[in-house]
Amino acid sequence: MRPSFDEMRADSNTVREHYRGYDRWLSAQPVDVMLSRREEAEVIFRRVGITFAVYGAKDEDGHGNERLIPFDLIPRVIPAHEWAEMEKGLAQRVAALNRFIHDVYHEQEIIKAGHVPAEQILKNAQFRAEMMGVDVPAGIYSHISGIDIIRAANTDGGGSYYVLEDNLRVPSGVSYMLEDRKMMMRLFPELFSQHRVAPVAHYPDLLLETLRSVAPAAVNEPTVVVLTPGMHNSAYFEHAFLAQQMGIELVEGQDLFVKDNFVYMRTTQGPKRVDVIYRRVDDDFLDPEVFRKDSTLGSFTDGGATERSVSSSRSG
């Protein structure tokens, strides 16, 4: 096991170069002020409802336990050259993962070549035999990927980045990152005036652009929706947040129906065709005809009568 890595200090007397400006600022801050800022952040997060539920957890009264998002007054500072290298590596990794998934559900060359044992894929709980031979829009299986990165110490005192895990199905958490950044800018605006910090607020625009890119080719102005399991889902705040930030509708299965093999959503102005569905429903709960028969979270009606599922529609 590799030793833990101190992001800020190389040793007890040496602050890493990219943290020196922050260290000088932090040393000048009164402890009581920092504590009050943390309390202010928690009050705002709770007031706005920026929480996530922990399934199975109960408070002292036996009610469901909702927790505030983690907020650290000590930011993780990543130098630009390190971030650029990481960005290239992650883009390459996501491209490779998409090609791997395509191969798994088509030619399975990686199995035939003996690079991965067949049982590790075919007997994996997440392998969906129903997807064999299915061509997805633009050949993209994971449009939004959550790659967990950790940093471990090297023998020379430096640190190397490693991938802890790849979250490709329904990754969650980006909204909390965006809200954390907004809170830091609110509480400590002077920090951002002293440092060149890469922006993150444009993420919803990039997300919407990605979703629109897989719309049917004949559609000039695609309609995109976020499909949520509902308000009791642990990540419901994020579903609502992203829909609001992208300026699109947040829908549940009951809000959708199929007519002539196209998906429509019910609106106060009448039915509106949906071209792309950003589904935040786990695979197991998506289709009662194929997966869990006790779940209708991903189901909607066929012309208002027959139940259909998201996976059987033409929308991406």
C-alpha cells in the first residue's frame, strides 16, 4: 500500500510551490472567521436543499438521513500543467472505455484475443445480453463519465495520480462540485482575485451540447429532457439542478408516452416530441419487460395506453 500524499506540504516545514500563495492567505485568517464561514456554508446548503440521501441510514428519530454535501475550506490546488496532462489521459481513457463496451456488445474481439477472460465479462452482473448487436447513436455508450482520481505518494516525495474507479452508467456528483465552487467564490472572493482559477460554471452548457450531439440527424433544434426516478432518489437535487441549469425539462416516466415509435412528453400546451433523454435511472430499474419486473421507474405509455420503456424508444 502506498503512503498517503499531503497535497499542501512536502514536509512539516515545506509548503509545495503551488500552495504557497494560499498558505500565506490562510495564515492571515483568524480561526473564528474560518469557523463562521464554514457554518455559513452549511446553513446555506441546508436552506437551499443541497443534500444527498443515504439509503438505509436513519437519524435518531428513525427518519431517512439526508446529509449535506462535503465542503472543505482547504481547496485542492492542481497546477495547470498537471491538469492538462490529466485531461488528456482521461479523454483517452473514456474513448478507450467506449470502444471496449462497443466491442463487448458486438464482435467481442477482446475476448477472442484472450486479453480478457470471457467469464469476467459475460458473468458480470452489469453485462446486459439484451444489448448484443444493438447500435447506439454515434457509437457512444458513456456520454457522461465519472472518473474517480486519487493521488498517492512516490518514493521521491512527489505524488502520482491514479484512477480509483470508472463510473459510466449513471455517474452522480457534478452538481455538488459546481455548488462547492460557487460557495468558495461567495465566501472568499479575494482568493479568486489573487489566483488564476480555471472556471467550471460552463459545465451545464457542455453537458447540453453533448446531449444534443446525439439527437437524430434530421432534427435541427432537439428537445432534451432529464429523466429522474423521482424526488426520493438520493441524487434528486442533482437531477433538478442540471435540468434547471441547462434550461430543459425534468421528467418522470409518467410524463412521457410513445406514439408511432417516437417519444413525447406531456405539457400544458399539449404533447411535445422528445429527441434525447438524459436518463438518471439505473439500468436495473429501467425496463420491467427485460430487467426488474417490479420497477416501472423507466416506463411510460404507448399513446396513453400500453406501457413501454425508455430502452425501447428511438430517443437517445
